Amino acid sequence: MAGVSHQRKSVRYAFIDDLITHPPMEFATFSFTIEEYCFHLKVSRSGFYKWRSRQAATEESSDTKPPSGSKRPSDALVLSMARRYIKNTPRNVPGYRKIHAYLRNNGIRISKKRLIRLLRENGICGTQKRRYVVTTDSSQTVRPFDNLLKRAFNPGTLDRYWCGDITYIRTNEGWAYVASVIDLGSRRVLGLAIGPNMEASLVVAALEMAVQASNPKPGVIFHSDQGSQYNSQLFRNCLSKYQMLGSMSARGVCWDNAAAESFWSIMKREVNGKAGFETRQVAAKAICDWATFYNVRRPHSAIDNMAPVDYELSLARDKAERKRIEGRTFKVASFVKA
């Protein structure tokens, strides 16, 4: 959240509004007030309420009046394009924000208020998040790494800060555990590892996959929580092998690894949905398909509603850099039995 605090006020207000309207699953055990959000993001509460009133007035106006020089899109056109986007989305459960971004990116000007109304009236609803189990065990004796990231979540520089975390997906065979590695410079998923347990070897495999995907120069800062897997000697040896620097969140402070927590929240909502999975193998395939979709096509609010791959290409300064970015391919290690 510290990275957001350096953005312009309108971005901070929108971030607070999103947290209040759709609180991340990871904050289910916390109770944050608007005043606390405003304090941490260095804005006034009165300013937030004024911004919210202006947004409501703007959306009300745009819901009844089309932009200058353009026609108000018909309900049929909006729903047709929304259904097309949903059909091509893994497990068919995008939220209205992503549908709205997709429509805007394809020249359809519509307010969020009107879009929500149309989706609800036609039975098109997103999927709510489920409760979660704890995957972080910091009851180890090895001294954790210092926090070198310091919530510097701003995108723009590739292979400078990576982050990782572990989550789980329910299947009829039991839990399927997933470890990820994300480049904070573009929010791109570089590596995943999926298995029936959450031993240190799982996070090592995810890091190995990320290195194969990006082939970074020495000096990458890898950030995680204080879970025993990331504080294990096995993982520390892997960091040393690739000349990376370890960085860890303060104990019990979820904000320090907010990018990874947010990624899991999105993945579990859009991949797991309401259906669940029969086997770990089926879950692994769905996760891999979704991760590819996330990198290549899914708009991300932190990078101007661009997909991570498109955002990275927009950073390329010459043909050589563009070629290197095009060579960054998502990798996955699966330890589930067929």
C-alpha cells in the first residue's frame, strides 16, 4: 500500500473505495475503517467522501448521456461483447471491472453503474471469495531477511523486484498447493509450482521456473512473507545460487506483500469459482491456463488496465529489449500425479 501512497490522490481514493467495496480475502480477519485507510494513504477522509460524490455524479451523468460525438451503446451490444469476453475467460467468472476495462479498450463507452445493472438484470454475476486457511508458519529459529522491498510496488522496471507466496486450492483429492513468482515491475507471473504439499521444495521449484523464464541478471530482490519455506536453508541456497537478495515482510503485516496477496485473491476467485475441482491434476491445468490468460490478456489496474505482457512491451526502448521481453515465457513445475 505504500507504493499506492505515492500516486496522485484520485488513484489513492479509488484504491480505498475498491478495498471498502470488495475487501481482499486476506483481510477477512481484520476490520479497517475508512479513516484508517485514509491515514495510511495520506489523504483526508473528507476528501475521499467528496471524491466519491463526484464519481457518483459522473457515472450518473454518463449513464444517461453519451460522450460527445458518440452514440450511447445499446444494451444488446454491451451484453454481446460482455458475453464474448466471459466466454474466452478461464472458468467464465470475470468481475465487472475487468469487463468494463475490456469494453473501454474496445471502444465501448459505458459507465460502471450501467454495466453492473445490465449484468445483474441478465444474471451475469461474478464469483465471491471463499475463506482461507493459513499457509504461513514463521515459527522458525533462523533470522528472517530484512525488508528490502519496503512496499515499493510501483511497476516500471523489470527484474528488479520479484515476490512470491503460497496458496491452496480445494479439490476432491485434498488441497493442491501453489507457489508463485511475480515480477513486480509488470505484475507478470514468471513461475508457478503446484503440488500436494507446501514443503520448501515447492517454493524452490517456483523460483527455478521464474529464473528459466526470465534469465535475470544478478541482484534481483526476492520478497516474501516469513513462512518457513522461504526461510529454509534450501530456499536460501537457491537465492545464493542465482545471486539474489532475500527480503521479507514484517511478521503478521499483510500489507508488506500486498501484490502477491492480491494475485492469490484474484486467482482463487476466478479459477476456483464455485465449482471446485475433481482432482489436483484438473486444478493444475486450470491454474496454468488462467496464469497464461492473466499474463497475456487480463487487464491489470496497477498497469493502466493493460495485460502484463503488453505493459512490458510498452517499456521496450529498442528491438533488442523487445526481443528479450518476448522471450520471457511463463514456466510451471507440477508435482501432481496424473
